[in-house]
Amino acid sequence: MKTEAIVFEDQFKVGVWSMDLPSLADNQVLLKTYYSSISPGTELRTLAGKEKHASPFPLVPGYSTVGEIIEFGNKVTGLKKGTMACVRGGIALSDKIGSSWGGHASHIIVPQEEAFILPDGIDYRNATLVALLATALHGVDLANVRIKEQVAVIGLGLVGQLCARLLHYCGANVVGTDILEYRRKIAQEAGITIVECSANLRQAFAAHFPYGAELVLDATGSSKTMKSSLSLLRDKPRQDPCGSAQVGGSENKLSMFEILKKQSHLLNGWRGPRLIAQGSYADPMEICYYDVFDNEAGFIVPRVHELKDVFRAIELLADAKFNLNGMFSKAHSYKDAPDVYQELRKNPSGTITECFSWK
């Protein structure tokens, strides 16, 4: 049996290949793909040859796929043909082509435990985002966010959008920004408070977070933004006798209510601000020690997601209250993949991500 697959043939070179499928092992499942979506950060970095964990070229990219189970191995139990599932990629199709992570193909083979059954009525295009939503969930969990906590989301690409919507869904006070107007507009239409992007992020967010944010989630994928993102963290007033004065100067002009509001986070013990590096960063980050030291800040780098996050993401996608509007433009034919990747590289300003139809 043959399959067609999107192939990264070389740096910045994309093709669509036809090839033979290997035989199913006893514990494997064969899916016929309906939709697959692009993870822009990982896939564009892979296409540029900058992804540390990618296979050498040529390779089949993608880990965001939904399809129908049409065959399975002799020892697979508990599955039925015709069941819809999402997968996080597929096995390598041959020893001549890599899998990073093999999800953009018309037919995909996975171990049984990697076929995640979808509930009835779920939107199949939205379900291609399960792995990315699980990653966003993992980062939000590590941030340990409280209801109405002040959260700044910097970067509203695919993962940033998902994180902002999760945080809003969970009751945090979320304000976001991005250098691209289209992304800001899409997030705002989903209920996220938006500010114009500025080189001085502290000033840009001042109307909403005059004392800084308790959590900053950087999803830009650019190590150059890290210093600005750190500048948004809420300040801890100095209490040691050799440090700066805690009260004085401009604070003398504030009402007692405003002084208490500014320092209220100290009344029940200091809970330091946190920065979550939620994007994908190909270049080294340069972080000033004192930017985190002065505020006893936490710096957290999530590593993808855990299995439990996948099942939670599927439940979220089935919840009508969780908003995914605007994440996709139209579904493209997989045959148009070379043009789609080229446009996404050169002009990312008009889309959050793209989805391929394989039907």
C-alpha cells in the first residue's frame, strides 16, 4: 500500500512524495489521515536546519494529525475500524527517510498507545491541535497560576494563542501582545485583552499592570525578547537596610490604598513572579542575573508535555466554552504544501497556523 507524504527534502526545500508503507507490526495501528496542521515554530526551524532534535534531510515533518483507524496489528485490542483518533506523528516510512515527526502523510502507522481516540462531535480540524494544546497546558500548569493573577503573554503565535486562551479560560487576568497586528486581533476577538507592542514592554502594559505582572509567558521564540519580558515582572520592594528604600519618593504622593495595593503581595509572604519560556528558541538566551535576583523570580522552561496533558487537551477541545476561533485559515490541499510553507516563511502576518486536508 502506498502513502503520500510532505517531505522536507533539504533546507527550505519542500516536496510531496509517494512511497510504499511498511507492513504493520503486531502492536501497530494504520490511520487514514483527514487533517494535519503545521506547528510553525518547530517545523519552520526544522526546515531551516536549526532544530536540534530533527532527523537529517530528507524527512517527513509534523506531529498534529487526525485520521480514521483503518487497520491494526494482530495483538491490538480495544480498537475498532472506523474510529477517529489523533496522533503525534508516525513511524519512519523507510530507512531512507527520517521522521520528524512524520505526521504530514496520507496514511500513518503508530503504536497502539499513540492513537488517542476522539469523542463524537469534536471538530476534526481543531483536534489536530491536541499535541500543541497539551504543550500549552503543561506550561500553564508549571506556572501555577491563580484566579485573577496578572499574566502578560508576549507573542501570540500558535502556542501563545493557546496559552492566552487557556489562562483566560482558567480565570487569570490575561493581557497579551504581539508585533503582528493580525495575531493581536485574533486574540482580542477570543476575549483576550490586548496592548500595542512596544520596545518598552513595561510601559506598554502599565495601564493594566502598573506594578508589573506576576507571571510573564514569553512565547515569541526569539531570545532577543527575553530581557524585555523579564522587565515586566512585578517588583519586590527592598527590605534590607543596605538596599533601596522601600517607601519614599513618588510613593509619598500615593494614597494609602494604592500603597497597600502595590505591596499587597508581601502581606501573606512573597510569592515571586515567574517567567515561562514557552516558545521554541533556536538561539542562546542571554539573561542578566540581577533581572531575576532582585525579584526572586522563577525562570521556567517547559519541556513539551506529558501523557496526561494529551487526554486533558482532548477534553478541552470537546468543551464548547473553550474558544479556538480564528486559529486556522482555510484547509489547504496537502499537494500545495511547498507553496504553503514558502508563504508561511515569508509572510506570517496573515495566519496563526495552516491546516492540510488529506481527504
